[in-house]
Amino acid sequence: MGEELPPTERLYTALAGIPPGKVVTYGQLAELAGMPRRARWVGQTLKKLPKDTTLPWFKVINSQGRISFPAGSEAAERQADKLREDGVEVSEQYRINLKVYQL
DNA sequence: CGACTGACCAGAT
DNA sequence: TATCTGGCCAGTC
């Protein structure tokens, strides 16, 4: 019968489908993957992605419209650069306007 | 087994 | 805007 993909696979698929210039929150991505209220699980899963992944991990931000890495860290800076390349406006304080860029 | 930790979140103050 | 609280749940020790 119909075999359903594992949760992680559904997460990858949903993430790969985020259009250019758009972002999603951890909680939103959890719902898209069919795992409502599992925002933390999304974070744990993304953390395990290989460093050379082609998935747009940088499109995932928290519900406050901020990058979930310590300000000034390499990770935060890398994510901000990626988002800007993708056409998303990111302030110096790593803030993104969800009203404009959220899927 | 309990205690603690996270790429989290929503509501209250 | 900032801080706190309770909820969430898989890993780790």
C-alpha cells in the first residue's frame, strides 16, 4: 500500500520546496513536514545536516523573525549572507520582516 | 531512572 | 522591547 516517507525525508522535501526569496519558521516547517508542534525536532534535524548539504537550511528562522544563532557568530553571519544572496533583507541585527518574507 | 540541554514557541507581565 | 513561564521532546550523562 501507500508507503509514507519518514519524517526527516518529509522535512527535507518541504524545505527544498521553499521558493526563492522566502523563509519559514521552525514551527511552520514542522507543520509542513506533518509534525505539528515539533519545532525543536526541526532544529535538531537541521543541526545534523552535512556541512556540504544542498538543502536551503538558511531559510529557516525562529518565530521572532531572527536567526537562531548567537549574534556575531560565524554561523549567524553565514546564514545572513545566504539569505541576502537569496533576496531576503536581513538587518545588521539579523532581523527579518516576516510580514514580507515568510512563506 | 532523574537532571540537563537545545538552530523552538506562544502567552502573560 | 525584554523577561519569564510552561510546554514541547529527542539526546546525553
